Amino acid sequence: MDYYPLIQLFFVFFALMAIGVPISFAMGLSTFATLALMFPIEKAIFILPQKMVGGFDSFTLLALPLFVLAGNIMSTGGIARRLIALAKIAGKPLPGSLAHTNIMANMMFGAISGSAVASAAAVGGVMTPEMKKAGYDPKFGAAVNIASCTTGLLIPPSGTFIIYSLISGGTSIAALFIAGYLPGILLGLSMMTVAGIMASRQGLSGSGLPTVSEVAFALADAILPLGLVVVVMGGIVFGWVTATEAAGVAVIYAFVLSIFIYREMKITDMSKVLLDTAITTGIVMFLIGISSAMSWTMTFADMPYMVQQMLETISDNPLMVLLFINVSLLIIGTFMDLTPALLIFTPIFLPVAVELGMDPVHFGVMMTLNLCIGICTPPVGSALFVGSSIAGIPVWSVLKPILPFYIAFLAILILVTLVPDVSLFLPRVLIGYGV
């Protein structure tokens, strides 16, 4: 068995990353270098763009830019403020009430926007001044915001699950969306538990029970934004719309809500919203195309088979193999952002997991949750840098207060890995997945 093409692929890839080449270009150049090794140069020149275009050729992928557009419209249209107001009422009686407000707002806004970074910026931008004014340690506030913004990557609609569905060969997006609910909510509750313990030790008390009128006003003000989740997921669960059609509905819903009902966004603002959406979509699409070519190259070089053989020599115990995969992903997530890591390593580890009898939906939730930890860790954690910037404090100063939240991450990751029903129960009940 010839290992040289794969050795060259990863050597060139990591060497280019080490000298500061953007990850997408590092993937493309290393893939082309390996194709040129396995095929005549004139054939390699044609294979790379063909496989890239093949990666885009998916109707399902249309949902991604539409959900990004819906999230950008709602970020601009005053939605975050209304969700934060509702979260503030819900967290009012709890110790460290503003920390719980931050977490619940991230869960709600992240579920609507589908972006951890957007959630950290939108919610953190509102909550950071309030927490400072109330006497919260800025480092603690930043840690809460950074850790909890990841919940939106699990609670649907999630662009991450759309990408996983594509790269995994068509895993049901509806099943993935529904599967993310319970792990996402459990992750949020674990964050609240950690935040509550830390707040109690710092002497941060609650603000008392909310009045009936406060609850009624906050619910009334936030009911329409929350309705987006009901409309989108209800349509998917009942089979009225596909995930792609649901994304189109989300755009129309967000547009009408922001422009005509709340009137906090003008038609002229759409140019910037569309530009931001195009930039985000272009970056992700380019990564998907490059990763499709890279994945094909790794498969052609028998990498999934080699990985499977290697893991079998390490242990024939499925739990040990899953432990190895999780540890590998945790390490990968510290130096690679979530999307490229998902694109590169899903084709490597998914066949091994399926061979062990693991459901692709279960594996997708486990992998996404695992890589969520990486965006909160140095040296390349995007949420870590955005959250620190929003709080106006150095990145290194957040590392100590965020450590307890890593424990919550790992506890939920172990639960999701070892108990498949945490991910699969709701898809089975609601849409008959796997029945």
C-alpha cells in the first residue's frame, strides 16, 4: 500500500499553514500537488476543478446561503435586543442573572442566526456593557458569552449540519436539525449550571422574580422572532417543506419582520446585508469545493481504509476507537476552524464510525459538538477572538475563567458519544428516522 501520496498531502498542507498561507489555499495547493503525483500533470489540472464543481452540485446546498441571509437580516433588524429582553426576564431570579441572560440569549439568537460568531458579536455587544455596569468581572462575562455562543451551532437551523449533510453523502438534514435540539439544550443548561456556581462564588445574586406584566411584555415582544423557529422546524417536521424551502421561508419571514413590522431596518440596508451574505457564502462555498477535491483525493489514495486499519490495530473496542476519534478532533479543533475541520475530517472518520455501527446523524452531532470546543480555544478559536474583542479585553485573560466551561463541554460530549438516544430520540419520534 502506497502511503507516499497521503504523506505528501498532509506535509504540504501543514507546511503551508505553518508559513501563514490561508487554509483554503493550503488545501487547494496540497491537493493539486498530490494529484500531480498520482496522475499526469495535464490530467491533474482537470481533476481539481471538476471535483470542486462537483462539490457545489447539490440542491441541498442552496439552504446554506439562504439561512445565512436570514440570519444577517435578523441581526440587522433588532431581533437580538428582543431576545435578550426575554432571556433577561427568564434569568432574573437566578444567581448571576445577567450571565444566565447571556447564555439563554445566545441559545435563542444562535438558533435563529445559525452562527456562533454572529451570536457572540450580537449578544455580547448588548450584554457586555450591562454586565460591566452591574459589577460583573469582564473576564467572566466574556467567558460566558464565548462558551455559550456555540449552542446555536447545535440548535437548528444550523449551517454546520447542512455542510455535514453534503460532505457525508446526503445524511438527512431534517434528522440532523431535530437531532441537534436535545444536545444543544443540554449544553446550554450545563453552561448555566457552571455560570451559576461561578456567580455564587463571586457573590452575584439574582434580581428577584419578574412581575406578570414584565413576562407578558417580553413574551409579546419576542414571540415573532421565536416564531421563525416554529415556522421553519414545524414545516420540516410535518413534511410541508424541505430544508432548502424552509430556508427560503426564513428569508421572507425575517425580511417582513425586520422591514415592515419592527421597521428597524430599511430597504437601503439590504445592500450591506446582501454583501455580507455573499462574502460569507463565497468563503464557505470555496472551502466546500476545495474540500470536496481534497476528500476525493484522500479517498482515491485509500485513506479511509488506512485509518480504519490503523484504528483496528490500536483496539477492537468501539468505545476506544470513538475515544481516539474524539481526542483527535479535540486536538484538530484547537488549530483549525470548525468548517474546514468538518470538511476535511468527516470523510476520514465517518466511514470508520459507520463500520462500528454508529448512525451518521449521531456521528454528525458528536463531531459538531466536539469541534464547537475548538472555536473557543486558542490559537485559532474564532469565537474566542470575537468575544474577547467585543469585551475589550486580551484573549489570554479569558482563558482562566473559561476553563470550567470546557468541563461542561466535555461532560455533554461524553454523554452524546456514549448515549446515541440523546441525538436520535427526537428524530425517531418526530419524523420516524431509522424506524
